[in-house]
Amino acid sequence: MRRKQLVRKHEVWAAIDNIELARAKSSLHLNVWAGGEKIGQLEIGQGSLFWWGKNRHKSKRLSWSNFAEKMNELAYKDE
């Protein structure tokens, strides 16, 4: 019996500037793709994270506290 080949909708490519994220000027860069098209880029550092949406030249900065608050709103708004 043959298995159906799984088609992935999302793909994430990662690059890291410095192995120790605790150091200054170190961050993790994630490029996010959907259906073969880049939908955004996320840069994660020690103090905050930055999001560039598709075709955006400016990033949106979120502190970790703001990020946690937004994620809690999204994840638990129905509870």
C-alpha cells in the first residue's frame, strides 16, 4: 500500500547570528514561507522580537512581556 505524500503548507528557514543568545547583538532569524511564498520574517533576541510582514521594509518590535500578553489574548480569549 502506498502512502500519500504529505504536502507541507508552511516552511521555516532559520539562521542564527551567535550560538549564545544571551550575548548582545545575537539573534535568531526565522523566514516563514507558506505555499512557496514568503509571508514574513521573525528576529528573536534576548530583549525583544521583531516581525517583518510580507513586503514590509519596517519591522514591528514587541518586548517579551507584550508578546506574552498578545499570545495569551489569542490563545485563551474564549476561556
